[in-house]
Amino acid sequence: MPEHAVANGRIVAARVEHGWYTQEDFASAYDDTARALREQARISVRQVRRWESGESTWPNRDARRVLEAMFGCPMEDLGFRRPARPSGRRPGERRRQLEEHVRRRTFLGLLSTAPVLDLTALDHLITAANQARRHDIDLLGHLRTALDDAARTDGLVGPHEALPTVLGILTAINSAARTAVEDLRRELLALGARGAELAAWLHRDAGAPAPAVTYWHHQAKEWATLTGDGAMHAYVLLRQAQATDRTDATRMLDLARAATTGPWTLPPRPRAEAFQQQARALALTGARLDEVARTLDHAHTALGQAAPTHGPATCTGPLGDAYTGERLMVQSAICYREAGHHDQAVSLFREHLATATFAPRDRAFFTAQYSGALVAAGEPDEAATTAMTALTLATGARFGQVLAELHRTAEDLAPHAKRPPVREFQQRLVEVAAA
């Protein structure tokens, strides 16, 4: 992917800010608005993708009318570039600050904590980005803090709240890197690789189409390659393996293996996670249990080589610093579940979910996996009760992967639909899906 092929972050942030979390949602809302305005033009998801990729730089007259009605702002504030003259030639590069109505939600924090970036801080950040040739500004510090706060927001309240912030940060990084001196440019792109990997995860968990997830994974690998960060390149391969659907276990296995065998060296903690992902993929391909267990042993060995952590893990800190022994154990339970050894999976879940501390999203996901293992182990009532716990954790934040796992549990519980706990869970899941 060429470096200049950066998504139009402004229109992406604006549509997410308005609640259109997928390109399909946005295309549908566009068509509804067009009908209300009595415009004949309709758009496809392909056209939305062209706008967001920057391939289409200036909408036609009918589209401009609809977009202005939807967002209430000029086209330039959605990242489009007005042609210099009717021939359609592009004007010179023009940078504008993000419009305040987009910033307000995009860059504000959540809960009772301080904002990720209030409007004053955002103005400082954008100004710093535009003056990135100077060495006496704390541009990287602003961006790192903002990215770390966005990652924490995701773990607490979900991808829909964190995604606009991350897209805004990536827009600032891309803008600053174009004019920065070499040393600062390298640091910006290294930080951008972290942010792009996070953006890929957030898009996936928010239910975005697969090409959006792939785009950000590719961008993360490109920036990691440009900065010579082989470990980050390998880490993105691991994250791609984790983002691979369980029905494509061979690809999942290839990606996870590449993370540990390529021309790079992963630090011990993400190396352990890559071995665990290999074990899950092996289980999904029908490998023998002793091979799955042996691969998990490799994960424990790698984790045993890791230095102790100091303080809470952050998005911009050491790679994979959040990977702990307790996380490896609950993910091992997932591997045994995939291998069909449900009693062993249930035993591991019961022990380690009860004793370990996880962020709300992670606890919800592991609890959803636990509910599925309980169904397979012949405990449908406990499975339904456990699934309700996960659903309660996931509903407000709309943790996408958790909800997907709970739908999987609901399908497994279908033969037990007459049991009161099962019926209650399935009814609640339907209500959440409808909402």
C-alpha cells in the first residue's frame, strides 16, 4: 500500500460520531436522506469506500447536497478537496483543523476521567503537528498520551467510543510526518504503526467490513517496515491471526507461525501470545491434543523469559506488556474448548476467571467463551447464567467480539430452549441485537 493512500479520516470520524458505525449503515442513511430531499442519486458501499479511502476527492452536486444535510458542514470539513477549476485538477495541499462539532465527541474522554483531549488540547496538538519541523515541541508526548487514553477507553467502554479518537490521532500523525525532520518522522511513523494496529482492532470489534480491518493492518505493517521495526511487523501478523475467523484456521495458523519464525524477534510476552494463537489454530484444524499442548508449553516457556512488568500496560509501551500468566491460562482454556476437551476448558475458566483481574471487555469475552464451554460440557443452565453475565458486561459498550461469541453460545443452547435460564438469555440477546 503506498504511503500516500491514507484514509479520509475526517469523514470516517464524522460518520462514526453520528452513529453510522459501518459503511453499510452510512450508505443506508445517505439513501434515506436523499429520498427526503427528493434527490434521485443513491450510493453503494463501494462509493462510501472510495470517499473514505480518498480515491474520490470531490462529490458531485447531488451528493454534496445530501452530505451537507447529513453532517451540517462544508465538504472541506469532511476531508474532501475542492477542484481548483472545472477540469478537476487537485489544488495544492491544504490543512484545516478538524471542525469543532466533530471534535467534541471525537476527542472527549468518557466516564469521570479527564478528557482524552479537550478542545484546547486538540488545538495544541494540531498546531504542534503543523509545526513539526521544530524540535522544542512535545508533539509525540501529546500523541502518545492520547493513544494510550483511547486504548484504555476501548477496554472500559468499547470500540465505538474509542475509534473516532484514534482516527483523529492517526490523521494528525500522517499530517505531521509529511513535513517532519527525519528523526521526528521516524518516531511519528513508529507511533503510527501502534495506532494503526489499534484502529484495525477497533474496526473489527465495532463490526466494520473486513476491508477496513485489512487496510489498517496493512498500514501498520507499512509504517513498521519504514521504521525498521521488525518486532512490530511480527506483532501485527499476530493480531491478523487473532482477527482471522475461526472458520479459516489454516490462515490463522500461517499468520501466527509467521510471527514467530520470520526474520524478526518478538519480545517474550507477545511471542508467548503467538504460540498460544498457534495452539488455538491447531485445535481448529483438528490437530492431536498432544500437539496443541506442546505448543502451549512453548507459550509458557516464552512467557517465563519475560522480564517483570512495572506499572500498568499501555498501548505505546513495550509490545504485549499486558500478556500475563493468567491471560495465557484463560486463552489455553479457549484452545481446549476448540479441541473438544470441554471439561478441561471449563476447569481452567472456573479457576482463572475467578482469580484474575481483567479489563471489562476482556472479562466479558472470556466469560462468553466460558459459557460456550459449559454448553459443550453438558451444563446448559450454568451456561445460560454465565452468558447473561457476559451479556450484561457487553451490552452498553457493544463489545462486538463478545456479542459474536454469545450468539455462538445461543446457537449451541438451541436444543435446551425450553429451560427457563436459557429462554431468558436468548430473549435478552434478541432484545440487545434489535436495539
